[in-house]
Amino acid sequence: MTENSYDIPSYLHRDLLGIEGLTPPEISYLLDRSESFIEHNRQADKKLDILHGRTVINLFFENSTRTSTSFELAALRLGADVINMAVAQSSVRKGETLIDTAMTLNAMHPDILVVRHSESGAVKLLAEKVKCAVISGGDGSHEHPTQALLDALTIRRRRGDLSALTVAICGDVLHSRVARSNIHLLNTMGARVRLIAPRTLLPSKIEAMGVEVFHDMVEGLKDCDIVMMLRLQKERMAANFFPSAREYFHFFGLTYEKLAMTKPDALIMHPGPMNRGVEIDTEVADDYGRSVIREQVEMGVAVRMACLETLGLRNKDEAQERAP
Ligand code: ASP
């Protein structure tokens, strides 16, 4: 496989900053392209030349293990040159503004920037100032589009049509960009979305996003096809949102007892990193008959290859025009 088999790509944006606003054909296009890389990634020889000569810069202002590694691998496998800008050692730490960073990057002529930032909206701001395509690796508690795509790919491969499914997203929805991107994607593709969380960890008026809200796991998990657990994002919590980790686990941690409420073959998902014994029981997390957590990581590389390919090829001809 060396080239895009689609003559007219259905994804027509310069960037991928979020799932909100994407159409079902655009999402399906990215998932179909991702699908085409899965088997390829299992072979010994993984190198393609689809993005040969292109430069991808990974710019992570916030810590990341799987997302940054996955984007780096994806870009390398497509044949691109990849630079990981270590923000901790960069001028950003010396007070450089995002706009100055954008000017610096423009002068280096990258083709794609992958950006993660702790502030919601910061990736969009940077995208407005740079001349190349930008893919969000997550911005604050706003969106994490490639996570939602890799979750959808994992579900689609196991369960087929998303529109036939009921998905429960459980836990710290308030601070979760993963939840927000998944709500947009699942709603767009016609799935039924339930949120299960304590009142303190739900944004107000979240029902307006077209979800059903539950505050009780046993009730909310009833007959679900998919259970997506979320990490308690303590680093984003300025106050106490629940009495103790122990109490949280008692009411909202995923255990076999609570799982008994779902359909018997319901899949268990978690975007990682997991707080074992807090939002998920360790045995449940490692139950590979039901848990697809490792598969999510594998799908992540394929999805990021599809996104890099799509934006890299789409912007190929325009890059020249945009150059100063
Ligand atoms: N890795 C995901 C994110 O970056 C989920 C998490 O950190 O809990 O949002």
C-alpha cells in the first residue's frame, strides 16, 4: 500500500481540531482509511512513503505518553520526517507567546503540526497563526479528536454499525476532552450516549449535547453495549469534587458487580492512563475477554496515520501557495 485509494477524499478541512462539526461521511472516511493501516502495522516492514519529504512537528505543551508516541510512530511509518519539540526546554518556558511560537514554526516550513495544550482553544489559536495543517492532540477539557476516532474504530471493528449501539461514558466528564469528543462523534454517527457521573463531575446543561444523564452506575449501565471509563483528572481539579478515592470507587468504579447490568458481551474501554482501583477495578481492566483497552492503543496508531495522511496529502498542493 503506497497511495491513497480514494480519488476524492471526503475530508475537506485543512486541520483536525475537534470532532464537532464533522459530518458522518468525513468520520467514516477517516475510519476507513485507518482500517487500511491496521494489518500493515502488524507486518515486520512498516515503512511507507506516503508522506515522504514532509515534515511533522510534535508540539506537546502538556505531558503525554501514548498520544505523542503514537503520533510519532504514525508519522515515521508514513515516511515523514518527525521532530518532537521538547516544550519543557523551549522558549515557551521562557515566556514566549503562542503567537511568537507560531511565527518561529512558520519560518521552519513544517507540513503538519501536532499540538497538545492544557488550555481549551489554544490549539485553534495556534492553527489560525500557522501556515501548515494542525492536528489537535488534545486541548484542555475541550476536545481530543483522535482519541474519539480510535475509540470509534475499536468499537466499529468489534460491533459494526455505531448507530445500533448504546454507549455509557462514566466518570469525570467535567474535565474530560475524551468525553466531549466521543459525545460529538457518537451522536453524529447515531449511537445513543449515556453519561454516568456524580453531579459534581458533570458540566451543567450537558443534556443539551443530546445525552441521557445518570448518577447511578447500576441504573445507567443497564443493557449498554459499550462502557467507556474516564480517568479522574486530579490535575485539573481546583477543589474537592468527591469525598475520597475509596468512596468514588464504591459508587463509580467499574467492578464485575456493576458490569453485570450491561449486555453480557459489553466492551470495556478506557483512554488511559488508568487509575486502577479508583475508576476501574484492576481485574476488570485486565479481563481481555471484555476489555479492549490494549486494542484502543493499537487503533490509535492507525487512526493517526489516517489523519496525517489525509491532511498531508490534502495540503500538499496548497503548501506552496501558503508559503510566504
Ligand atoms: N489520555 C487522555 C487525555 O489526554 C485521557 C486522560 O488523560 O485521562 O485526555
